[in-house]
Amino acid sequence: MSVLSKPYFHDEAEAFRFVEGILWAQGPVCPHCGGFERIYDLVKTRIGLRKCGQCRKQFTVRVGTIFEDSHLPMTKWLQAIYLMCASKKGVSSLQLSRVLEVTYKTAWFLTHRIREAMRAGELGPFGMGGATVEIDETFIGSDPDAPAPKKGKGRTIKQMMKVVTLVERETGRARSIVVDKYTIQDIVPIVEANLSREARLITDESKLYTVMGRGYRSHETVVHSKDEYVRYDGTARYITTNTVEGYFSVFKRGMKGVYQHCAKKHLHRYLAEFDFRYSYRSALGVEDQERAMWALKGFAGKRLTYKASHPQA
């Protein structure tokens, strides 16, 4: 049986029960006062409706989550979440609008709400316990805040949007950050804020990390300028940044082949989407349905209004 034939993708009552089972695993909780002892079931009045016996207010599982104030059926929300979690390189808003039979504006806002909810809530440093962390940077698109290239000169990395990514080998997690400038003063503080001093650091030969690496348990480099990409250090560890570069290959294929264009003000959300799928990928034993379940578990308490996501609207 196809995954998309599951009842909660097509029956609204089943969809509510499915989401409630994830967000209210211990039973309904009032989002207004936090009460849970006297919750009355009003589903005969409206699908998913509850009433709190303490504060006397009504609510559904939508309140306090990314679903709040959305008129879109829960079934379509679940379809969108599954498609975004199952598509390795993402799914465009235009494609989603055709699949879900909604307007492009609705699909666009829907995808950004989901990306916002995918942003990691756990911000602990990488490299705890001596884990190996690969760090590298990449460049994509055009940076609207950067100075224009000189007349007759092509675009350089200074005119492109800049991303730094950390990948922890032992857990397979990825964390990406948008940076404004490609300088030691901009990149090093961000990297240090996301790294444990116990980390075993692996980078390329960039001077950005040379001095910074002295403060960690170890710092190994590969010299790409001399065609060195992998080196074995004799301790069952390969010195390479191929893991983080593999992340970039998926990210760039998605951004260029699926999304095609991304404004800088939204780039952090696209990165959150790719970080999430990478950190819960099949190679780590997490398949599409389980990945969608992990996404749903993080949706409580995360809202994004259309005005906040599109300030010029």
C-alpha cells in the first residue's frame, strides 16, 4: 500500500487524530493555561475541538503550532510535510500548488512555515565528547548586500551569498549558517559558538581556521591546492572534508534544480530544510515516514506569520 493512501492523508478526522497522537502523546493539553486534567471533547461540534475545564477556553491541536490560523485542511498539511520530508532535494512551491490544488501563494507560505518549524531547537555545540566535525563554506546566488563587481569584472565570491556548514561525523548532524562576509572576523565567532572545545576539527587549508583550530582537541587539514582530498592518519580516521562537501552537493542541486532562486532573507530557512533532511537521512536509518514524524514533533510552539515571512507583502 502506498504511503500517500494512508487514511490521515485523505480523511480530516483521521488527520487530526494522527497529529494529536504525536503532539499530545500524553493526552490533550490546553495551550492557553497548560491544563490537562479536565479536557472536554467537542468533536461532534467541530473536528478536533476541545474545551478546557480550568480556563473554559476552546482549542484544537492547531493552536500554538505552525497550523494555527490556517484554513488549509489538516490532510493537505500532512501531504505537504510528507512530500517535503521525502524529497531529497526539496519540492518547489509551484509543484506543491499543483499537487495540493491550492494557490501558489498558499503553497509558498506553507513551505516556509514548514521550513521554519524544521529549524533545530537544540543548539548544543558540535563535537561533544571528542566527536569529529568537518567544516567548510560554500557560495551561492547573488548577495544583495555586497558591493557590485567592478566594471568589466565578473562576479566573485564577494558578490555571492555565503554559507558555513558543520557536519558531525559520529551523529551525522548538519548545521548551516548564513554569513555576511567571508572574513575571519565574521566566520570564526560563528563557528566557535557552535563548536565544543573537545571537538576534533577537520577543514581545508583556509586561513580562516588555521589559528582558530589551535583551541580544539585537534585540527587536521587537507590541502586542496595540492590536489589532496583524503589522507589517512593511522588512527582509524580519514582526514577529509568530503562529508560536508557531499552535503553541499545535495544542497546546491536542490537550490539550482528545484528552487532555482532564493532571496537572502529566506536562505536560512532553506538551509534549515536541507539540514533537517540530512540529519534524518536514510543512511542514518531514518526513512521518509519516520522523518515526517520527527518533523511533526518539532512543530509545536513554532509559528510564522505571512507578514514576518514576506515583509514586503
